[in-house]
Amino acid sequence: MTIAVMREQLLAYLTDADDKKIKGLYSLLEENITDRSLNTLTKEQLDFLNKERQLHLSGKSKSYTWEETKEFIRSKKAS
């Protein structure tokens, strides 16, 4: 399931959830919601990520699986 689908399903769920569930979810996420500065990127960082994402989506950049990434890191540590 993609993040976009998850986001849509969560938004749909939150729209109809009862008050008790909303309060519970809010209490779990409150620190992240109220301190958004921890999750804020600069414009330059966002621009870089958007550029890299577009390269990935267009197939112009190489992507690696998690397993390939771990193997690459392990091989660098061994050398």
C-alpha cells in the first residue's frame, strides 16, 4: 500500500471516527502535532527531495531495495 493510499484512508477514517477515538489518536500524536518544527525541512531540502523524487519516478535514477542497501553498507564496512 502506498503512502498516498494510507493518507487517504486515514483522512477518511478521521472524518467519521467517534470522539473517543479522535482523542486517543491525538494523545498518541500530540507531541508531533504541536512541535512541527521537528518535522520541518528547509525550502532547499524540500527542493532537493522533490528533484530526487522526480528523477526516481521518471526512471532516470537508480533505486535500491533495503536488502541491496544493507549489503552495500556491509561490504563497505568490511573493506
